[in-house]
Amino acid sequence: MPRTLVGCDLARGWIDLHRLPSGVSERIANSPDAVDATVAAPPPDALVVFEATSGCDGLLIAALAARGLAFSRVNPRQAREFARALGVLAKTDRVDARVLAEMGARLPLPRTAPSSPVRAKLACLLRRRRQLVEMRKAERMRRHDAGRAEIGRMIRILGRRIDALDALEAEIAAAIEGDPHTAARARLLRAVPGVGPTVLAVLLGELPELGRLCRRRIASPAGLAPHARESGTWRGTRRIRGGRRRVREGLYIAALSASRSVPAPKPSRDRMRAAGKAPKTALIAVARQLLVMLNAITRTGQPIRLRTRLPPSVAPALEGRAQ
């Protein structure tokens, strides 16, 4: 375990810190100078723990990566449940920083890999496009209200901005090809049926764990891990939950195509449909099997072989986990 743990609760204007084992708490400005000065203080074996707060952690991540310090970017829900397990019901910035430091001390938190410039650019583009799409969807839902002409103009403006972001695909493709490591991964993933430009950008931009985790653990960040629901003699239906919704949605779309053209998932889908499983359940199982395949391809660097199938022990196990 690292000798020094630093819990960070992030806001746009400031960062609350709590250090262990000293127990010292402080608040600093969320600005480049303050963050750089604070990151220079911990020893090289320190672990910094903070929540995955979108839009507030960019400066901290950049400073930690430049210094070479290990950090763990945890799920906010996991941090809140850990606080309840400790009996901490209060929620303030200072309390959250202390809870995050305790998480690093008591749990084997995985280290988060620093984001590459290409992945950061992809993630930023995808996030902005989603925001504009959601804004356009909200405007379309207001069409029945008064002021239809104004709403129509706003929808057209948002549509043009979305088209402008879509036009950046050539720039993103050039950025991917400019990084040898990312370009090699992209070529492997593009060869898999169902992985189009959008799914490829999601995998590269929002799933950095691809190729780094085993086939069982990779399903959790992608939101495709089925969780058991059992108590005594009662056996509930296993359901997926958690994970990154955008990654899960992208893999679900890819599974629609892969279940028709990739030899390995097709028999699994057909067997589950013949057993009376719902079509969506079968597609979720195919999406998880496709993710396992993509993870293996990325880890080994070997391209997909469409005429081969997964080992007989793999497909039944995936089907059983999805039930």
C-alpha cells in the first residue's frame, strides 16, 4: 500500500484535499499554479484518489501525469456507498475528500492510466456531440409549445453544429493515424464487423481499459457484467447495471451487426433465442462476447479471424452469465 494517500474532492473553483496518515485537510484553488504546487509535494509512492467528475479533473490529471504520480479515478456511486458502509451519512466537500482517502487506504483501487492526447481529444469530441444531440432532442420535445418558429430556428442551429462536429471525423482520423500505438489499435478494431467509425471512437476514447484487463473484468467498466440476484432459495434474473452507458450503447449497436456476420456470436445468439430468451437479452450476451473478442484482439495484437470460433468453454460460460 502507498505510504501516502491523498483524497481529492473536486469542484470547478477549488479542490478539497485530505492526506493520510497525517490526517491533514486543506482547500486549494482549482487553478494550474495551485494544482502544480500541490502535486509537487507528495512523495513518488503516493496515491491520489478522486471521483470521475466530468469537467473538473482535467488540470489535476495533467499535473499528476506530468509528475508521474499514481492516481485512481473512482466511480462516484462507489465512493458514496463506501461512505455509507463507514457510517458516514454527511456529505460535504471536506467529508468526501476524507472518504476518498480512506478508500485508497482500505481498498485495492486500480490505478488509472493517464489519458493520451488522442484519447482526450476523442472523448472531448464525443462528449460535446452528445450534449448537442441532447439539446436538440429537448428542443424537439418542446415543439408543441408556443413559439414554434423560435424552436425551429434553434433546432436548425443545433443541427448545423452537430454536422460541423461530424465533419471533424477526418481530423480525428488523422490524429489517430498520427499516433502509432492508437493507429495500430484502430486497425485491429476496424477489422471486426460491427465496429464502425462511431463505435471505434467510443472504444478508443472512453474505454482505455480495453486490452489491459482479463475477459471477466473488462465487462464491468463497459456496463455488460450481469449481476446475480439471489437470496436463500430465491433465484432472481441476472441483470446488467453500472458501467459506462455510452460504451454499452456502442457495443449494443455493434452486436446487431456482429451477430449476423461474426461466426463466434451467431451460434450463441441462436441458442439463446431457441431457449426462449428475449431478443435484447441475446444481443446483450452477444455484445459481451464481442467485447471479450475485442479485448483479446487488442491485448494480443492479433487480427480477427472470421473463420475461427471461440473455445467451446467460452461461449457457454458467457451465455450462462447472461441468463
